Amino acid sequence: MDSSQVLARDRWVIGVVERTSLIKLVLWTHTLQHDPGRLDLLLPMQVHLVARIRRNEARLSRLKACRADLVRALKTGRPAKEHANALRGDLNQVEGAIGQAQRRLRMWRNFGDAIAHIYQNKYSLKHLCLDAETNHLKPSAGSLSGKTGFANEWALLKQALEHGVPAVLCDLTNVLRFGDLCLLAGQEPFVMECKSSARLNSRGKRQAIQQKKLMDFLANDGAVEYAGMPNVTRRALATQEVTYSAQLDACITAFGTDACAPVSPEPGLTYTLLHADITRHELQALVNEPPLSTLSWLVDGTDEHWCLFYPFLLSLSPANALTFLSGSLLLLVQINLDVLCACFATHGVTAKPLLDGEHALELTRVGKPPSEGIFWLSERLLARIVFEQQSLTWFAAEHARCLTEPFPAPPGGWREAVPPVFIRDKLDRALADDLPPAAVGSSGPEIEQQD
């Protein structure tokens, strides 16, 4: 098929049928959130999601086939310069359309994420999209279209619902990247494999090992070793989480009258809503305006990182969730790191920004050297301020406990272990900043890490 025909057919436009499905799903999600006992909604919601996802997978497949044709024409056809430039232009457009199709798939799977978060804790669910060996994001869901074994998954889903057990197909979510079906009735999410054969290939065996490691970790609130780290333990929050979701919801309600007026719910934290068609120059001006110590995040309703966080479908009103989901607006969140570090200081903790791609902050006790206690907070944890509208003041108070209160021991008790290389390197650098070079050894005290 000609690339122009494919692009015309697969442009990013939400049609009447899709918008009707979006409205139904938003309203059903809102109803289910306020009445989790409405299990009768779970099957029709997933029927809609299967239909929408399969339709968009077909769109994505056509676009990828078109991209392959264009690449082949450029590599093997030896077109004239003018024709080659035209082909490259078409290829750029197709690449953009592929990105749009992938964002639309994430859009539909946001509803599956909402189902999971209605019944399960967000801090448990995040582990289901992370590799149990490396703690990196696992690949997103595969294709539903033509999937062998889907009939078995669907039959088990219906069986669970008939027995009063809330459940969701993992492929209908962004967050559930283990197993095929997730049962949501217990203390922790329980994922199941729905294999048509009892025999496992090498990949299936690796998945089974990872899945068991994950289930044991969740059941025991820790492990002797998990995700490449020794002595891993989970600890409940000490205080009620403070967020500004209501303030953001009010901003979206007022959006359009003064679209770029920033709102600051507390010192050091700013939300700015922007039209999706904002120019790069206008955006750069907004980002460059605050102090140099300010971090800026720009997110929309189909951001690929939402899988790690509480869904906005559950924190915004139905109308505003639909607006944000449709992609008509962007959210710019800005955090003043000087203010955040000052919040930690009020709890006797010195916070040093790192932002090295893994960890956001290095915490030590005020007036104490790193050798007497050091803790690193991950960039994922800091991003909860952005995606979940957490308060800076609350964030600092809660996570200062990493140094001021003892951690519960992992199952089997603490054991001596050599931290991974990247942790040892961080520790060496921290000690080198605080001590004379001759006093810095090649190893240090056992450390704790939270992400």
C-alpha cells in the first residue's frame, strides 16, 4: 500500500466509536473505584479493551509494514536524489505515526492499570513491570492479535469473575508484565501463566523462575537477594501520603482560560498546564525561566513511565481524566531541588542531588560522614512527586526515615554481602568527597538502597 494511503488511514484521530469507548471506560472506571464490588463491570471493560487494542495493533502492523517497504526502497532501489528525499520524508512521517500508534496502545492499557490499582497497592504493582534480576523495566505487553492461548486466558478470566475474584488480563495493562492473568483479591497481586502445554522451553523456564522470585518477595516483604541487591526489605509508609491531585484536577477544570498560568501548591513545586501544540521555543522559555536548581518534567496521558505510578484515571475527575487521556494538554512539573534539600535538612538529613540516571538523591546525617550511614533515593522514587503529585514536605519527612529509623530485617535476617559494583563506586565517591584520599578504602559499610 502507498505510504500516503497508510498515513491517511492511520492518522492520530480519535473517532466517534473510539471516543464512545473512552467515555464508557472512564465512567466504568470511576464507578468501580468507588464500588470495587461491582465485578459485573470487569468483563465488559475488558471486552472493550480487547477490541480497541486489537484494532490498534492492526494499525501498528500496517505502519510497520509500510516502514519496511520504504527502508527497502531506499536501500535496494537506488532511487534518484529527488525521489530518495521524498521517500525519506515519507519514512519520517511513518515513524511518527508508529510512535502515535504505540502511545494509543498505552492509552487503552491505562484502563487495565486502573483496574489493577483499584484492588492492589501501587508499591506492590510496580514490581510487576520490573525485571526480578536487574530491576529494569521489562518489555511491554506483546500482541493480542492471533495470540495462541488467548482463549485459555479468557476462559480463566471469566471463571475467576464468576467465583467473585477480581482479575485482569495482563496484556490489557501497561504495569503487569509477568504472567497472563492477574488475580487481585488477595493481600498481594497473584499472577498466573495460562500455558496450553505443561512443557516449558528455556524462555518459559526463566519466566517461571523470575515469577516465583517475585511472588516470594511480595509474600515475605523482602528477600535475602532481589533484583541484583542483597538484603532487600520492604517497609510501609509511616504517615498518610500527602498529594496535590485535587489541586491538579482543579487546574485542568480551569484549563483553557489561562492555560500557561503556573500553580504552586507549596514552595518549590510548580504545575503548569500547556496546550499539546506548544512550540519548542515556547516550552524552552518556560523551562529556562526558573533557577538552575529546578528540575522540569513534561508528561502527558500516554507517557510510557505511567506504568510505574498510580494512574491519573483514579486521581482525576472523569471529565478531566478524559481530557488528559486524549492528549490535548501537557503537564509541566517543576521541582526546586534547593527547597527539597532544605526540607530534608529540617529532619537532620543532608540531601545531595545526584541525578546520575539511577539515583536522584544521596542522603547522609547532618554533620556525620558517609561512613556512618548513607542512603540513595532512586530517580523513580523522586518521579512520584511528578506523576502522583506528592508533596515535597511529606516526601522529605517520609524518606528521611531511611537514616533516622532502623529498617526491618529481611526474611532470614541480615547477611554479610558485597554490594554491586555500581553501589561500591557510589560509596567510594561519597567517601572521597568527605575524607582524605588516603583514608578511602576499596569497600565500605553495608548500605541500604530504596527504589
